[in-house]
Amino acid sequence: MKNLFLKVQSIHSLLKTVFLILLISISLDALSQDDKGRVTLPGTNAVGTDTKGQVGSLNTTTLLTLGNTWQVTECCGWTGTWTRRPNTNTFDASWRHTNGASAVDVIQLKSWDAGTNEVTLFRQSMNGSYRAKYNPNTRTLTNGSTTWYPAGQVWSAIIVR
């Protein structure tokens, strides 16, 4: 039984890896950058038109305020590292569970409301969203929620670089 579980887990990991490679190539094709280094995403407002701080209006320098590497603590025994792809709103994420299981996925920064400091991200495989409050003084995201966690469960992150 244990061998069957390990085989299923191995196939699942392989499928996630193939899916991740496909998403990376699709994501790279979908992004565009203007001559000032500002990233424009499909489906967002044109660069510079959204004063709330949506991702489409953030230049590379502003995106870097949110760092390149996040150490994430999630619900139910999962911890992970999210690493931003250079000059994009996309993170390659990996997690490890306290039981030894691991996972990888792609996370996209969808919005950052500069007025409220609320950050919204999208996780591909879960087809769901993360939300959290960004604190620029401590470089943390706290009181995070997701669309798939059990009620009352939260996530947080520390921006390490």
C-alpha cells in the first residue's frame, strides 16, 4: 500500500512539473514590458492608469518593494519559499509539509492596493486566491486568507530579499 501511495505521489509530482513548465512558457509569452521597465499584464489596465496600485501600473522598482523571495507559513503544516521571476509578478513556489510531502506551483501577484496595502495573489493549481495585508515596515504579509483553507486558517510571509 505504501508503494502504491509513493507511485501515485511520484506521478502527481511529475504532472505538476510538466504543468509548471507549460505555465512558465505561456506566462513568459503573455507578459510585456514597456521601455521604462514597467510590466503590463493581459487583462489589466494600461501601465500608469490605475492609481490604486494594481500590478499593471507598478514599475519594476515598485514591484521590488515586495521583494524577490518570500518565506511562507501556511495552514495545516505547510511551509514554503516563493521566488519571483526577474521583472515579473510571477513567483515559482515550493512547499514542504511536516509529514515530508512536497509541492510546487506558480503564484501570480494580481494586485497590491497601495492605499490599504492589501495584496492579492492567484495560485494556479488551486484555481484560487491568496489575500494578505502587507506591512512595509516589517516586510511581512499577515492575516492571510485563501479561497480553499478551512475556516479560521491563515497564512503569512516574511520578505527575506
